[in-house]
Amino acid sequence: MSDPRSIFLKDATVTSADGTQRAFIRKALGGYYVNRDLQKARYRDWERARDAAALAKWNAVNDLAVVLEQFTANFERNGGVVHWARDAAEARAIILGIAEKAKAKAIVKSKCMTSEEIHLNDALEKAGYGVVESDLGEFIQQLRGEAPYHFVFPCMHVKREAISELFTRHLGTPPTDSPEELTMIARRHLRQLYVDADIGITGANFLVAETGQISITENEGNARLTAALPRIHIALSGIEKVVASLDDLSVLLPMLATAGAGQPMTCYNTLYSGPRREDEPDGPEEFHLVLLDNARTRLLADPEQRDALHCIRCGACLNVCPIFKNIGGLAYGTTYQGPIGSVITPHLRGLKQWNHLSGASSLCGACTDACPVRIDLHHHLLHNRRNAAKESPTWFDRAFHHGFSFVIKRPWLFAAGGRIFRATLPLLRKLPLPYMGAWMKTRDLPEAPARSFREQWRHDHA
């Protein structure tokens, strides 16, 4: 298996050097900032709304066992079937078992980042099932053979000319640079697939314990078709998506829309209660829900970082992160990108192998300021760095931290080191030091100040 850190450094270096792509991403996000701020201004008190949203998630996560039990009891009372999956392999096996029992041939999916987390499409395709993504952005990424670039805007990095060429190659349609026509091409292709599919797979934005309903929010209507037309509906959700009541949902839905896409409300907000009843014209014959743990309970047991489970997957932290805007979503090499991905991926996939993501941060705090449920993101990145150093420190970690501790406890030595550095800086600029060449390609090394802060203080207060 390739080293995730080495792949990340290689891909991040290539993407960050592509000025054209970086400018395109910044332009794409420009409209988001304007719309988000406009919608935030329409709240009577945005910060109080953040408090309410954070409290709703805090209550559910900190009482997760009770709230989940209430949800599953109500969901099953509505006619649904609950399956518990401890990890990705178990979740895949459950879904494959449902498909095999149903003798399914075709499967249609709406956007579901949890399915990306467990690599569901690969498992289904290897088992011989045809799987088509019905979300436009996900459909484009599926045709490109790429993972989603952003978990709200999956193909935000792809220009319309490239999408037109992709559709021409795969769907045989004429070239066009009209976004509306490109959308209609995808719609015409997908419409029959909803009818032909035996199984529709969705995610779940929220699970409402009070009513046993699944809440799905979307802008295209494809999730409604995915859930309503196939005879079997399978929803896949992490256990942390549960909230206690519809009152909590009434706070979280507009927060999700505003923080995620700069909208007052997402276009389609649907609550699914169970399979089709006798007096209903549409809906599935069977409704299955797979509840996934996959290391979430391990994170739940950590009181310091438990609030990372409050995430509502709005993507606001990605949109404001200077690292994401420079290296892009694919460079992360994991399902969840940006600051929240850098926080939770080491918990989900291993701290030792994935802690490099926690280091890919300027710690500016923009992510924490943007988070609608007040997750302490930039401090959690520091927590991950500390925990990794404690769990499996390298010889360099040990030497550096012992050396730093020794010097910083001796002010005279720290001051002497500063004087030596200022004196030798002209020489350091010329030496072929490791990494210095790559570092200096995009940075200027400033001149050393004539005096240190300590010397300047003495001079000013003499």
C-alpha cells in the first residue's frame, strides 16, 4: 500500500503550483461568500442561531445511546428495517446481502458521502451490479473516474468545456457550453435509470429520533426520485446523524443551507417515514437503514474531540480554508476533505498513517469561525498533532522536542541562538540545505531584524 503522506505531498505540490486551477476555485467560491453573508444577515442573531444548532447536536451526541434507541424504535414502528454495521466491511456486506436477496440488477444512488467512506460503489460493481450516481456533480465525477472534490460541490473544479467533452465521449451528445443544456443532458440520461433501478441508495442528513424519520436535503430532486421509484430504498448513515426532535431539525436545516451553499433553505427537504403504505401512490416496498459506526464510538469516547461528531457536512470549513483553496480536494486522498476531514480522518483511518492532514493547516481559525455548530476545528488539529507525537514519536520528534524544551527553559541560551541565527542568515541563504530549494520557490526569506524583540524592549524602556 502506498504511503498516504507521500501521495499527499506529491499531489498537493502539483496542485498548489497550478495557478490557473487555484484561480478557478477561488472564483467559484467568490459567489458563495456573497450569498452566505447575505443569508447570515437575514438572521435576527446568527451567533445565537449557531449556539442553538451546536446545542442540538451536543444534546444528541452526548446522549447518543438513548437517542439512537428512540430513533430505531420509531423507525421500525414505521415499517423500516434497521441494520447495524460496526465497520465499512460489515456495511458493504449488509447492502450486498440486500441486493442479492432482491435479485437486483440496477442500482441508482443519490449523493452519500458515507458510501464514499466505505467504498460502496467499488464493492457493488465488483459484485456485478450496475451503479449510477444521480447527483449531477457525483455523476460527472463518476464518469471522470474521480472521487468527489468537495463533499457539497463534488465537481467544482471541472470547467463546463470539460463537462461537455465528457458527455460527448460517454453519452454521445453534441458539444455545448451552456450549463442549462449540460444539466438537461444528464437529466435525460438519468430519467430512465430511476425507473429501471431495483434499488435506490441514499444517505441521510439527519435522523429524527422523535418521529423515526430520515431527513434528506438536496437541490436537484434526484434523491426524491432515488428513494421513491425503485422498489427497495436503502439509506446509509453514520450513527452521529441523529437529532432528538423536529424542533432541532427546524434549526439545523436552514443553518445547513446557509453555511453550506449560501441559501435560505435548500430546494428540497424531505422526511422519509418508511415503506409505501397501501393508500400511497409511490414509494419503496422495502425501506432499509444501515447505521454505521466505523470508529465513531471511539471518537465519542474522547471527551476532548467528541464535538467533531457534531459535523452536519455543510462544507463551510472547506470553503474558507486557505489550504483547501490551494491544494484542492483530491489531494487529501480521503473521503472528507478540508479541516473537518483533517480532524476526523485520523480517527477513522488511523492516526499514525493520516496525521499529516492535521499538519496541513495554517491554524488561522477560519474553519472554527465558519462552523455553524461551533466545532473547535483548529484546536482539534493541534490535538491530533500532539496525540500523534505521543503515540508513535519519531527520533526527530524526540530530538526536536527535547532540544526545544532545553533551550526555551534557558532564556540566555534562547537569546544567544537568536543572535547566532541573525549573524549566519546571509550564509544560510546560500547553503543547499534540505528542502530549502523547494521552500524558497514560493517564499521570500526576509532580512533579519537589526535587534531582537528583547533588545528592542530594553532599548525602548531604558
